[in-house]
Amino acid sequence: MYTQYKQMNSLIVLSQSDSRPMYLQIMEQVRQKVAVGEWKPGEGIPSIRALAVELQVSVITVKRAYLELEREGIIVTQHGKGSTVARDPDLGPRLYEQEFQEHLRQAARIGMLLGFSEDEIAERLRATAMQLETEAS
Amino acid sequence: MNIAMVKRLIWKDWYLNRAAILFSLIGGMVTLALVASSHGSNIVMILGLIVIVTILIGMGSMVMASAVTERKQQTLPFVMSLPISYVEYTTAKIVGSLLIFLVLWTVMLVDILATILLAPGFPHGLIPFVVIMSVEILMSTCLVTAVAVTTESQGWTVGVAQVGALSLNWIGWWIVRFPDIGGAMRSATVRWSGTATALLSTELAAIALLLAITFFIQARKKDFI
Amino acid sequence: MIDFAVEFSGVTKRYKHFTLDCIDLKLPTGCILGLVGANGAGKSTTLRILMGLVHQDAGTVEVLGHTMPDQQALAKLEIGFLSEDMRLYGAPTLEWHMNFMRSIYPHWDGAYANSLLGRFDLKAKQRIKGMSHGQRVKAALLLALARRPQLLVLDEPTTGLDPIARREVLGELMAVLADEERTVLFSSHNTLDVEQISDQITFIDRGRIVESADKEAFLDRWRRLRLVLPPNTRLPGLPGVVAIGGSSRLPVVTTNRFEPAVVSACTERGVAVQSVDVMTLEEIFIASVESRREGGAL
């Protein structure tokens, strides 16, 4: 039995309770769309202004997100022509690799802030991976 | 000066006060008709006159107070957000208010004069006195308008309106004392005297001065809100 | 296209109990600026001077290339203004107001006005005095938007609105910016709204501009650091410290010039950094104003 859902025009949905800066949220969602294949390489994506209006978010925030995404090689912005997903066949797997790397950095940084040594951090990571495996089976 | 905008503002005030204008017009004319049909009975004449003057002044004040109302009802920011300068706003308020009043005033004056001239039992010698008093009412109204527009305060405007209405009586009595005026009132023919001319000119000059002062004060204002 | 929709230069206005002191403001075309300040800080005065409704005592004001207040009639032809203390005429209907506007503004877009009626859930034939507060605000906004202004100036546009109305209003404000030649300036003490949609943010307090920068810069530079000091250690000198709270062993440092180097500077000296917290615009505003009022230099 299905309830009737309101068709949302936004392809991207931002969460007010997410404490991360908005530009990071936007970046993550764009990366996911590319990784999943919803936005294909070479395909046009909403212009900065159009996305800003749709999300009700400042232009400058979207601009920043797009700049960072371009730096990561995920999108390409041509002045006056708008933005497109970068043409790169390995984009999908590279994206995941990049996300993994980013999460590792974060974990390591937090561990260091908490005063853990490198060995301790590695040990905790191994323990967590093992626990996940146990839960999955 | 953007005449088109001034006209629109005047139309706006007329539209917003259309009920009051219409009622006053009808009320005044009905009263006059009653007075005219009374065939010169003094009491009815005087009563009728009082009613007319009251309507004129009362309604006049209400409309004049549109300047005060704008501030009271906080529509002034809305009006001033329109593409007008403050001079244009002032012009619209003054001209608009006086125009409404003048229409009624002219109708009243013509009606009174016609009644005196055509209806039986009214000595034509009344005419100079009536004219002078009518312009006196006009002057009083200009004063109320000036006060309303420059002070935008209900207190001041109502105060001046009441003083004006009361002093009308005294001025009336004072004018009648002039032998050229009072003495001529009962005559069957119109006797226009030099005194009458002098009084009339003074009144008109006073009106011009009032308006000039109003514009001057408004032009010097630095805060419109 | 003019570079700056609004330029204030050394604008000063003196009242009996309040002075707007030397206000400098530059709003680029196509930008949306949020003016944040407490009640009585000078937001409304600034906007009134912008509209030519109040003459400044000193300084110059240029709006859309016109000098204010002298050329205000010309400027206001391209400006849509909404203020908190503004009321429409109670007796006439919204339709009457719309027709009145149509007769005045050459750029009046009737189709857009009608679509706004639907989006704002308003009835044209309803008298203004029969509307709720939120409906009146939206009605006034409709009148300002439908004339397709080059500049929208709004004093507290979302104050007193329910969440649905708020979202509708914010949505329409943003829609204005879809055209990159249109500019929006709004004042608010609702920092959530300002944080969400502003490109540029200016703080005003007690008649003075406290800070002005683009939004991302604000959010990037301000951080709250929770530190753990080992016994008998003093807090290291850190850049841009605005306030220090917490206790002597567990200080909480608020800084407006954060960089990652700050963290390493702490850990190097044996000070553990428990967390580096991003601050909301509200927290930034409060910290900024409080430190300034206490005379702290930024």
C-alpha cells in the first residue's frame, strides 16, 4: 500500500538539522548523484543561480560548492555556459576512493585530537571493521 | 513635478473618502433646499446656515485630516515608497483636500446665492456678507489643512479646527459691525462696498500666505517618517 | 549595468537618543545582503535613509545610480520596499491596490502578480483589513515584487510569519535573484534566514557597522575551541580571540580568525583540543556584538 508522496522538484534536498556547512552538504549530494549515475558524465547540471534559487540557499554557497567540486575534478564550469559533470569514465570508483580517503583523514584527525597514537587509531579501525563484519553475518 | 503621480495620489484620497464626500454633498443640498422652501423665515434660515457650515467644516476637517490619518494608520511608508518626492506628496495632499472642499464649497455658495436671489423672502443685501463669510470658512479650512499637513498630528489638527469653527462666530459678529456690511444686509439690492472688497482681499491674501508657508515648511523637513 | 546597487559613504544621522554613525555600505548588483542587528541598532534608519525617507546629516547615498534623497522619485520607480511599520489601506481590496500599482509602475507584471496570488494563497477580492498579519505581509510583498524592481529593500520581511509563510517569502526573495541584475537588501534579527540565503552579511549595533563580509567567510573564520589545559599551564596566545569562557582548566575560546594552524599551535604546547566547533550565525553575531560592546578590539 502506497501513500501519495508530493513530487518534490528539488533533486537535492538539504537538511536543516545537519550541522555541517551547507556547501559541504551540497557537495556530498552532488558527488553521490554522480557516483550513482543519476548525473552522467558530460551531462549539464543546474547553473549556480538556478540551484541556489531552488534550494533557497545563497548563490555564494552554491558557488563555493561548485568551485570545490571543480577542484576535485567532479564537475566542470565554463564561464557563460554553465556547469557539466566532468567526462571521466573512472569517476565512479574514484569518487568512492576519495570519500573513503576523506573519512579516513577525519577519523585519524579526531583520534589525534583525542590523544590516540597511530597504532591505537589503526587498532580501533580494525576492531570496528571486525564488528561490522560480525553484525552483517 | 510629476503631475501624473500627483493626480493619482489625489484620486486615491478622493476614492478613499468617497462616502464622506457624497454624504456631505447630499446633506448640504437637502438642507439648502429646506431653507429655500422656508420663504425667508429667519429662524429656519439661521438654523439651515448653521447646519451647512457645520457640515462643511466637519467634513472639511475629516478630509483635511487625511494627512493625519496617513500617519496614524501607518500608510505613510507605503505612500512614500511610491515613486514620488515629498513635494509631490505635499502638493497632492493640499490640492486634493482643498479641491474636495472647494467643490462642496462652490456648490454651497452657488446654492446659497441662488436661494437668496431666486427664492422669495431673502433680502439681496445679504450677499456681500455671505460671500465674505464663505471665504472666511475657506480660509479656516486652509488653516486646518496647513496644520494637518505640517504637523501630521491629530491633536493639533482637531484643536485648530475647533478654534476655527468657534472663531467663525466671533468673526461673523465682528464683520457685521461694519456699517457698510451690517447696514446693507437688510436692503433689497446688493450693495458692494469698499469695506467688503478690503475684507475679501485680506482673506484671499491670507489664504495665499498660508499655502506658501505650508510648502516652505514641508520643503525644509528632513525626516518624513 | 551598475556595479553597486547601493553605496553608502560616511552616512551619519543624529537623533536625540540615537546616532547612526559613519555608515559605509557597498552592495554589488546581483547580490543579496542581510543586515543583522538587534532592535534599535539602526537597521530601519539605514533603510529609510536608503529610500530617501530620511535625510542623512552627513555622507552620501547612491541607490541604483541615483543620489538620495534628491533623486528619490526616480530611484523608487525601480525599488520595491517593505517595512515592518508599513500598512496598506484597510478598506480597499488587494485588487484595488494591485490596480493602483499597475497604473504607476511601467514594469508591472500582471501574470506574475496572479501567480503570486496563488503561491501566497491570497484572494484579490479580499479587503486588507480582513486579512491576517501574515496575509498582509505577503500582500505587501506581492505588490513590491510584481513591479519587477531592480532592487528589493525589505525591513524584517519574515518577522511574525508562520513557518509556511516564511518559506514562501524566502522562496520568492531567492527567485528574484534568478535574474543576476536584481539585488536584494533585507534586514532581520532572524539569523537563520540571513544565514540561509544571504551572499553578504553586515552586522550593525548601536548605530555602527560592526562587521561586513561574505557569508562563507564569516562561517569559515569563526570557531569555538574547547581546550583542556594541563595543570599550571597558561593559555597560549591565539590569533583573533574574541572571548574566553569556561573554566581555567577547560577554557572555551571563541576566535574570529581560525585556521588549522591554530590547532597544531595548541597541541604543540601540550594543550589538548577537545573539539573545534563551527558557530551558527546567531552565535557569531552575539559574540561579535558582545565583545565590541565590552570594548574588545577585533
